Amino acid sequence: MPIEIKHLTHTYMPGSPFEARALNDICLTINDGEFIGIIGHTGSGKSTLISYFNGLERGASGAVLVNGVDLSDKNADLIAVRRTVGLVFQYPEYQLFEETVEKDIAFGPTNLGLTPEEVERRVVHAMHLVGLDPSRAKKSPFDLSGGQKRRVAIAGVLAMEPSILVLDEPAAGLDPAGRHEMLELISDIHESGVTIVMVSHSMDDVGRYCDRLFVLSHGEIAYQGTPAEVFVHGEELNKIGLDVPECAKLAARLRKAGFDIPQDAYRMEDVAGYIVKNIGKGRSDR
Amino acid sequence: MIKNVTLGQYFPGDSFVHKLDPRTKLLATIALIAVVFVSNGFAGFVMIAAFVLLTALSTGVHLKFLFKGLKPIMFIIIFTFILNVFFQQTGEVLVQFWVIKITTGGLRMATFMAARLILLVVASQLLTLTTSPISLTDGLESLMRPASKLGFPAHEIAMMMSIALRFIPTLMDEADKIMKAQKARGANFETGNLIQRAKAMIPLLVPLFVGAFRRADELALAMDARCYRGGAGRTRMNQLKYGTRDLIAAVAIVALFVLVILANRFCPF
């Protein structure tokens, strides 16, 4: 069990007039090889939650176990944990600082104390993984386009070769094509054997790629399960400011109108298939 | 850890002091500072302290925040106190051993100086706790306006101050985010010698500066797009106006001044 969270509660600025509870009694488990989606409205506690995944936030009540190591333990080896859990924050391109792409990607592995040869190998490999052309290695990261910068930043985390990769809104601010490319890239990384946790507010994105979802609302897990299980709660999700994928909405409306479309249909291909089956059959209640 | 720094520590409220014109509050604070220096005895200090405390209580601001401002200068207060105890050698001798001699005069002077420092900080704390940064700069601009006739850039300074105040929390947030991101990449900001630590700041400072310049560019463009052209001929949405409240506050401050001067003359304690 790579990540296990038990009864985690986080209070923001305790003891001040601005005190607020960001996380309240969160319990969740993430298994090896899964593609997990964490969804929630702005301020639902998503970003705070993932800061606990590699010990950036500690000391709240509750326990966070990564591969069995309790991160709230003062003696926990945080460097080892950060090696296991790679965290890519929102707009990661704003963390770039080195003169060249190569050096920036090498920052993480160098901090791990690896040999220069190993760092070099990892940089080349990471650039390959995120689809960066090797000719860009010596360029300044500040001269690249937004999407390319983000790839460099993700490569910087991948070069630490984590077994779990956590991404906070990896597709935010990208155009539709860039968005699609980014998500496909993450899917490829998942296929190479890395456990993925993706934070998003796009139901379409998480519905397409994730095995399991956690829906956060006001610092609590409101719903969890496979996308099909979560999307059944369309109206409740609406109430907490979230939406279900367009196809799930269409399926729900058709179902209400009396057409025979199963509850777990939310992917475009599936819904289209069921619509085709319904053509000519008429409504089932007639 | 960065989040614990409170800059622009405005404490929202709806009290008499909160509703005062920021210019009144600025001038009153200057007057309070002056009166602290005018007072030459403890009787005056007791009056000023009572005035400040009563005002603070009326604002509904938690007293804890009033004294929080003392923390950073605690060292200076203690240092001043010790220095005065040892080097002011007047009055009766209380304790004497080796070269150290503590006298009543020394103790009196030490307490006096410490009390003066504490009063100064607490009084000015009252201003920043009850005035939002924006109305504070508005008040400053208005007070500095006469000087702009002499070529003093009052509006520009006030604008720069509001922009700086507006962006401090944003930059703090950004610094916090970048720090977390670099820590996630194995960066170490906490240990190592001075040179190692300074070097460790590069991954934090470079993105922070890049971000600050980007923001400045965007802000300049946004101001341009809304036809900003400096202070000349610019009207305000919230006009500052003195009211009855401000008159009451002025009378109270003047009364305090008179009382302290009387105390200086007739109650030299």
C-alpha cells in the first residue's frame, strides 16, 4: 500500500482570527499502479491534501503512511519519501530557475546525491519521457513556450524516478490541444509503471483517465469510487459546485426520458454505443 | 512557516476608532508618539497607557495582537533596560558587588526607558491594527498632498505603497509555493553552513523574481488599459471627509496632552 491516510485533519492558521479547517478526518488508500483522481472545488483542500503525500505538510492530527513509513514521525527520512513520491504543483513552470533545461531537470536527482553519470542518464531519460527534443537540453528554460516549460518542470520531478507521481492540475492553463497532449503524456507515464494521483476539477479529464476518484468538498471526502460510481451522484455533485462529464449528463437525461442506458455509462464511446442500440427501439416504458 | 508573518496586520472591525478618518488616526498616532516623549514621569505614562488601553478595548481588537508587536523589539527593550540599570548611577545604592552597582536612580531610569519604548510600539500598533493598508495610504497621500506643490511626488509614493502592500501577501504565497515545489525536488533550505544556505536560496529567489517581474508587467499593462496617467486630475471613489468623530478624537488627544503636561509639572514622580 504506497499511500495510506488515516483520520487526517489540517487546520489553517490555528489560533488566529483567520483559523479555518482545510481538511477534516480524511481517510484514503492509494494502491500500487492505480490512476487516482482527486476532484474538488477551489478551496476544497485538494492542494493541502497532496502536500501531505510527501511530508511537505506534517504534524496535523492523523497519520500519513507512505510505503508503511509514518510521515508524522519526526525521524522519518523525508528525502527517501520525496524520492518515492514525486509532487508536481500547479503551474510547475514557475519553479524553473536554472540556466539550461538540462541543469534544471538535474536539480532533483543531484539533491538525491547521485553520481554525475546517473544524473545525466536520468536527465536524458526524463526528457525522453516527457517528449522534449534532446536539442533543447542546452537552451534556457525561460525561452521555451508555456507547454514546453511545463514539460521541463515535470521532467525535473520524473528525473527523481518516483514510484508515485502526484500532479496538481497538470492541464491548467493549456489550450485544448496542449491539454490533450499533457493528459496523454501522464497516461503514458502511468503505463510505464508509475502510480498516478491527479488533482483536477475537470470531471471529463478524470473520468477519461482515472481508475478511482475521491471527491473533496469543504475538506471532507464527499464521494469515492470508480468514475461510474461517482458520476451517479450528478445532482449532489452539482450542489457542491462540481459537474459530471458532458456524456454522463446526456446519459442521465436520456435515462430519465425512459431510454435504456445503464447507470455506469459516462465515456463518450459507451454512451454513443447505447444511443445507437436505443435507436428504433423507442422508450422502454412504452 | 512564512504564513505566520503578519504584514498589514489589519484587524477588521466596526468600532469608533475603525471608522475614524485615516488622516485623524495618522495625526493622532504622531501626537501620541509626541506625548510619550513629552512625558517625563510615570504619572504621565500611566495616563497614556490608560488612554491607549481604553482605546484598544473599545476597538474590539484582541489585546494579544496589541502586544504581539513587542516581540521583535523585546531584545532592544531588555538591552536598554540592562544598560540603564548598570550605567545610571544616581540615588541610593541597592545592590553592590564587584564592579556592579545597582541604584534606585538606575532602576527608575531603566523602567522609564522601557516603558517609553513599550508605549511607543503599542500606540503605533493601534494604528495599523485598526486601519486597512489601503485607507492608510489614502490618508498618507492626502496628508502629503500640500508637499506635492513643491514637486514632492505624493501620489506616486502613495500608489507605490498601495501596490507594494497589495503584493506582499501574493509574493509570500508564491514564495511558499516555490519553496514547497523545490523541497519536493529534494531542496534543503534548513541545514548547512551560511554559504550553503545562501546557495540554497537561488532556486527560490530566481523564480520569485521572475514572477515578480511578470506580475509587474501585467499590472502595468492593466493600469495602462484602464487609462491610468498618474495623480493629476484624478478623482477618488472614496472621498476622505472629517466628521464629528474626528473632532471628538482630536479633543481627546488634546486633553491627554494637557493632562500629561500638568502631570509633568505637579506630579513629578
